Amino acid sequence: TNSQEDVNIIRSPHNDIDIPNATITEFLYSRMENYHKYTATVCAETGRSYTFEQLRIKSRNLSKALRKILKLEKGDTVALLLPNLPEFPICVFGPLEAGLIVTTINPLYTAEEISRQLLDSSAKAIITLVSSHETAKSALILSKRKIPIVTIKSREDQNLPQGAISFNELIDNTINIPDIPPGSPDDIAILPYSSGTTGLPKGVLLTHRNIVSNTCQVTCPGLDISIKPTDSYQDIIPAVLPMFHIYGLTVGIFGSAKNGSRQVCLRRFTPELYISVLKNYKITLIYAAPPLVLFLTLHSDVKMEYLEHVRVVTSGAAPLGALDEERFLQKAPKSKMVQGYGLTETSPVVTMCTVKLFDQGKGTGSIGQVVPNTETKFVAIDDPTGKPLGPNQSGELLVKGPQVMRGYHNRPEETKNAFQNGWFRTGDLGHYNEHQVFFLTDRLKELIKVRGFQVAPAELEEIIRDFSAVEDAAVIGVPDDINGELPRAYVVPKKGKPLKEQDLVEYVAKKVAPYKQLKGGIEIVDAIPKNAAGKILRRQLKLKYMKA
Ligand code: AYL
């Protein structure tokens, strides 16, 4: 019956919240006013830092420069090719304030990978730093585009490469033109890339409203883990999760701006640098992904006393087992550990464990409960009726809420397939229990997650099939203790062409970022298992691997 079905639609245990009807910068600037004098970001290596007020002033300068000097127009896209720097928030707020769209690119990408995103997103400018300027230039040559490269000098002694526009000048000079009128909250704001359930990476259309909603949802009463700054206290967060990823953007940059927390930016993860941050700052909150939790637990140089002031650790982006949670808590007995779950397509957070659930011991190994203003249901795999399943029944998780994306950029077909009757299909398998606590058990979609990073099998397959000695190929993720999963290729060689596995590994390594490389191995096979429609039967390959 309808009422039975309605019972099985799971809503948040938290009260609904009012979502401000504002753009991201309108909303966050009004919050940042409360924290103007506090440090917002600081570089772990150089100590270079910005207060919230400086972020605000420099973002406004950048926004005007992008319009006036670079001649960008409302709705144009700016690509960020940047590691975590204290300037990163400026590079996001500036374009947003100017009514532009921000697409974030992984700074570890090869020129080829960058050029694909530049083309697909029709980026009109790039912001990068001196050390990536050459790669950005190569990417532009590959994509046959001529767009300005704005370059950040991240050290005093650096010289600006030829042809680069000086970021530092743009943010330090105030152009005397009227403030740019704010756009609509329903304009597209952020365009991150995700492969979704199948195929190649696609631009995810996230509006200002999507992002403002999720920023407020994850900091609602009951979920807010921050303490607002005072003269004697400020939350300090090591910012190592990439800010180009939606987790680092929404939870890291936007959440910290809303709450007045300080982010200590690590350009890259090395145990030494991370440990130096733990030693030199009184860290109070840690946003983590499973490999970081394992590092904190297992590395002998991470001393218990470094974690003494850590109130809460959140982990998301990939599964973390109950045992791993427990082992971490033995090393940090004063802190709480809560997992969050979501996707790029949902801005990202869908469920989150509360400190209360954690204290009651009901959250262990779970992804928590639904965030406010959001509805979810579990549906039997491929059930076209979309009938919601009851507690402890395993199915695909579907989501409705203000954080769900508009769709995929220029991909009507994929956008259509991502929804069922207005419900967004996550491609994740799990269930909820009698406390309406959620658990994930598997991934239905073909996506591979290496250290929490997305790897699209279709992208690797395309590259491998281009290799001269290869007839056909399929890629799956295989389990790995540290990385979660690693990409593994099944390859059919061309007749009469000898295929050296090492050659293929090296060929792929030149074309993709390190985490996408075929570290799960290569296996030569006679044929790739496919269904009648030619779709690769990845489950069969996974089973074959598990049995071997
Ligand atoms: P994307 N446990 C298991 N798998 C997870 C989890 C989790 N806690 N979180 C995300 N995933 C997987 O777009 C899941 O398969 O966004 C999901 O479909 O890179 C896929 O990752 C989405 O990958 C937070 C903190 C969400 C982080 C995130 C990260 C979103 C990752 C909520 O509180």
C-alpha cells in the first residue's frame, strides 16, 4: 500500500532547516563577516596565511579582474588546476562572485587528461601555479585552445613564466568598478567531474543552491561539529583532502568559511609534512578518507599526544570498516569518529553519522543517517517500479534533496539515466536498520575508487584499446588493504602481436595520473565476457579474480 511505501522512504532524524536563498558568495561572505580577523587559511610549508577579511577582499579583487581584465562574461567557466594552497578559496570565491562557473581539475593529471576537461567544460581561463604552468600550456596545445593562464607565485623567489598573467597582481589591486550584481542561486556554480554509474568522466552541474544547501545540511543542529571562534579558541583543520574534489570544497572550504575554522593547507601528502602539522598546530578536527585514517593509526611517528585535541574525525569517500574505526580510536581515545557518505552528484553529503549516535555505539561501521531536507529509499536492484524496501533489505540507494545535481553537462542521455521518477540513483548498494542507520555493502556501478579518488574503467579501457598490440580490454577494481581498490586490466592481445605486460603498464602510466595506473595487475585473456548488447560483464571478472 502507499502508506507502507511511504514508511519505507527514509527522512532525516534532524529537523528540516531553512536554506538561505542566496548565491554561495552572498551566503558565505555574510557568515565570514563574523570572523574577519581570524586566520582562514595558512600554508603548512611556507606559513603564508590569509584572514577571512583578506580572503574576502582578494576574492572581490579577483572577481573584478576576471571580468574587466580577462573579459570573462557571466556563465563562462574558469578551470582551477591547483593543489591545496591558502589561495585556493580566493580562486573559488573570485569567479563565483563574478557569476562565473568553476571547474576543478586534479593537479596530478597529465596534459592529456587536463585537455579533455578543458575541452569538455569549454573553460575560458585557467588558474594554476608556477610549477604547473608548463603542463597547463601543453594541455592547451593538445586541446587547440588559446585561453589565458593566470599563474600563482607560491614562493617569494619564483619568477612568473613567460605569457602568464600574475595572479598575485590581480588579487592585490582593486579595480575601481561597481560590484558585480549577484546572479541567481539557481545558476551553475561548480562543475566537478565524475563518471557516475558508467562511462567517462562527466561534468556535474552543481548550482549555488545545491552547494549552499549541502553546506547548511552538514552543519545543521545535531551535525555541526565545529566550535565558533573566540579570542581564545579556533578550530584548526589540516587541509590535505584535495580541494579540487567536492569533499574538500564543500566540507573543507565552504564549511570552514561558514564556521570560521582555520585550514592548514598541505600541498601534497607526505607523512613528514602531515606529522609536522600535527606537531605544530593544535589540531581540533580532522576530515579524512580511509587511507588517512589508516596512516594516523598505523604510523609510529604519529604520537598519541598529537591527537589529544582532536574532537572529531570524519571519514568519507570510500568504505572504512568498524575494525579500522576501533583501532583509530585506541590511538585517539578522546576523539569521536563519524563517517559521512555521498557523491559528487549530491554536493556531496547524503548521510552522516552524529556524535550522539557514536556515543550510543549505534553508528559503528555505518555511514550514519540522512541529512536534513533529504529523502532516501532503497530499491531492489533494477526494479523499475522504484518500490522502497524495508529495514535490513539490501538494495540500491536513491536520493531526493536540494543537494542533488541539475544533471551532467551536455549529456542529456546520461542525465536521464541517473534518475528514476525524480529520484537520483547512487549506484551504491546497502540497507538501513531499525534505528534508521545506513550501511553500505557494495558498489553496483562500475566506478573504481583508489584512495577515495574516482577511476573510471571506461577511460582506462579506451586508453588500453589504443595500444597497438591490444584487441580488446576490460578494467575492474580489485581489493587492496591500503588503497581500498586498485585498477586491474584484462587484455585480449591482437593476433600475431606479442604483448609485453610491462610495455602496457608503462604506456598507460604516461597517459594518466598516478592513482589511475594499473597497479592491480594485468591478465591476458582470450576474450572479454560481455552480454548480448556488448556490455562488459564486470561481475564475472571480479568473481574470476576472487576465485583465483
Ligand atoms: P565521489 N563509504 C563507502 N563508500 C563511500 C563512502 C563511504 N563513507 N563515501 C563515498 N563512497 C563511495 O563522487 C560511494 O561508492 O564522492 C559513492 O557513490 O568521489 C562514491 O564514493 C562517490 O564518489 C562526506 C565526506 C561524502 C566525503 C564524501 C565524499 C564523496 C565522494 C560525504 O561526509
